[in-house]
Amino acid sequence: MSRGRRFARNVGWILAGQAGIMAVNFISVPYLLSGFGSEAYGVYLLMYAVAGYLGLFQFGAGRATVKFVAEARAAGEDGALRDALRHSAKIHFLGVGAASVTLWLAAGPLTRSVFEVPVYYRAHALWLLHAAAVGGVFAAGVQWVSASFQGFQRFAWPASLSLLQALLMPLGLVAVLASGRGLGAAAVWYAAVQAGTFAVGFWALRQALREHSGRKGSLAFMPFARYGFSFWPGTISSVASSQIDKTFVASVLNISELTYYAVPSGVLQRLQTLPSAMAHALMPVLSEAWRAQDLVELTRLYLRAARALFVLSLPALGLLLVLMPQLLGLWLGPVFSERAAGAARLLVLVQVCVLAYHAPNALAGGLGGGRLASGSAWAQTLLSLALWPVLIPRYGIAGAAAGALVAQAAATAYFLHQAHHRLLGLSWDRFARAVVFPCVGPTAVLLGVAWLGRPLAWTWTGFLMVCAAAAAAYASVLWRILPEEDRLAATRWLERQS
């Protein structure tokens, strides 16, 4: 199978799983929010915010797993492949395990002194943080399995495991509410879902390894660990920048404000599913091209993937930028829309900057640019940490979103320049002509149509009609602007589907 078709297949598997996750969340969140209430639901979201920090202690092993497994598989070195999996498992479980023990012991002080948890919810918060600690160990196992399958370029299993988690969590919470139980039962269910998902994934990985029983090749621990560790500062920054804003909101404002901030933030992060899927699928493909020392093919693959990433992802972000008040009002009610829409619009712009980050991040991952990724990520985190203490007390959740926007925009511009210049010798002019310019006209048309249709979008029917009209206008203009090779590729894909 060609690299292009393999890339498209892998993206398709990831999207299939993530589309299911988005659908389940969209349906379940209004029910859970009304069932728990904004304050209790904020306490529940606190568990996810804290659990996100445990991912720091994988020390970049996921990136190293994808790279070294993909390279060993391409070279037919089963011994090196198995070594990579063993090294990855050690780092995932030992690192996250130690962090989970620390979280378990620190749960009491965190609920009493760090977060603004009301006294009547502190016992529940303690349960939830303990669940985050236990579930975090199994979640590390799920991430190890997923990274392993990504290295195999068998993306069906990571997508299936993500979908399994996404289905089980809200269904279990619905059952918790229906049975009259509360946050304590929700905490137990979280840990159980992580454990069950890991068990399924581990079984599947053992089956896959039967095809790689040879002994050719080997991989020492230190090269694997060094490569992963080169990305670890970036991982620290990435996790911190995506979680510390919620931590600031929970500690400086209150738990209800955390709900108004975290729910739109979580939805918008799901919109990175497509670019993230493309980046994950692109990284092993770029790694293979780099190993073959084919710079021309490497640059061509990168520019086409980056252009596809922008073209396919910008419409949803553009529509949300214009229609966010209408969407939140229809989905979660007018009070929620009034409290959250301003910050949510700023968070949409944050996601536009994140969108531009994915392609160079895949490039750095495939070509060993861990220090570049880490440096830009740390610049973003440090700038965020400088802005949030000033902006959040003054402007509330809008201040949190504004700080994130300034930091993400600056870090993305720096990372694009460094990754392109150092890894590909790619100029801003060529990148702009190949990737950015084809998106400008269609996106402007989409924003204009959506803006004119805003008064009609306060019902679900009107909202969907405005979105459809704007998307049709976008597609019509885009088709005339796209390069010939992209139009031919799209035509062939449509012919294969028919």
C-alpha cells in the first residue's frame, strides 16, 4: 500500500473513533450537567483536570514508541520492535505509577487548600482524586497500547479503545444519576472504565505481536529513553498549558466558573480530532521517508498534509467563531450561553493557532526535532503562566481564554519558523503559497455567510441551515482554488467510495 493511501486509511480509523466520541459527548453533557448541577459537575471535571497531569510522567515514551516501532517494522527488525515495546511499558507504568501514589497521598491537601471546593463537596472531591490516581495507572497502559498500535500503523485499535472509553463513561454516569447515586459512584466508575479498556487493549496487542516473533535487530534502552525524553519538556508544557488554566479558574474563581470554562474548552479540543489524527498518522510516514533520505518526497508529503489539515479543519472553527452563542444556547441553555460564549469565542481562536501547530509537531516527531517542540511549548507555557494570574482575577474565564490565545499564537509562530527552517529548509513564502493562501478566500466566504445568517440560527433547524449554506459556499470557492493534484486526489477518493 502506498504511503498516501496508508496515511488516509489511518486518518479514517482515528476519525471514526473520535466522531463517535464527539456524538456521545454532545448528547450526554446536557443531561449530566442538568443532573449534577453546575457546581457538582465542576467538581467532577476537576478529576479530569488533575488526571491530565499524570500524563506528564510518561517522559515522552509515547512519541518514542511510535517512531521506533514504525522504523523497526519498516526494517523487518522484530527484535528491535519488541525491545521498543518493553522500554515503553517500563517508562509508562513506573513513571505514572509513582505520580499516582503521590496524587493519592496529596488528595486531601489539594481539596482543602488548593482548589475552591465547597466544604459540602470535599469528601466527594477526595474520592474523585483517589479515582484519578488509580485510573491514571490504567490510563497509562491504554496510552502505551495506543502508541504501540500507532507505530504498527494499525489505527483501528487506538480508535476503538478511545470510543470504548467515550461510550462507557457517559453511559455509566447516566446509570449513576438514574440510580440516585452521586459523585462517589462516578469516581469508582472512572477507575473501572480505565482498567477495563486497558485489559481489552493489552489482549489485542498480545495478539498483534504474534506476527513479530523474529529476533532480528535490537534496541538499547538509553537511545529510546533519550529520544522520548527530548520531547518530555514539550509534553510538560502541553499538558500544563491545557490543564493549568482550569486549575487557575478552579482556585481563583469557583467550581461553577470551571464548568462554564471547561465544557466549551473540552468541546473545542475535540475539534482538533481531525488535525490530531492526521498528525499522528503523518508522523510514522514522515519518519519512513526521512529514513529513506528522500527530502523532496518528505517536503511534498508535509505540504500536502498541512494543506489538507487546514482545508478540512477551518470550516468548523469558522462556524463556531461566528455562531458560538447560538450553539451554547441551543445545547446547554441561555444562561450557560450568556456566561460562557465570550470566553468560548476566544478559545476558538486558540484552536485556530493549535491547528497550525499540528503539522510541524508531526514533522518534529518524525525527524527527531524534540528540542524544537519542547522549546516552543515551554515558551507558550511560561507566557501563559505570566498572563493568567493577571487576567483571570480581572476578567474571569474570558481572561483565561485571552491569556491562552496570546501564548498559543506566539508559540505557534515560533515553532513553524524553527521546524520549517531547521528540518526542511522550507521558507515562509513557500509554506504560505502552498498551505495558507488556498484557505484564505474560502474561509472569508464562510465567515461572511455565517455572519449574515446569525439571526436565523437560534433554532436547531435554522442553525443547521446556516451551517450548511456556509459550508457549501466554502466548498464551492475552495474547489476552484485547490491545486490540481488535490482535486485529482479528492476525485479518486470519491470514485472509490461510490
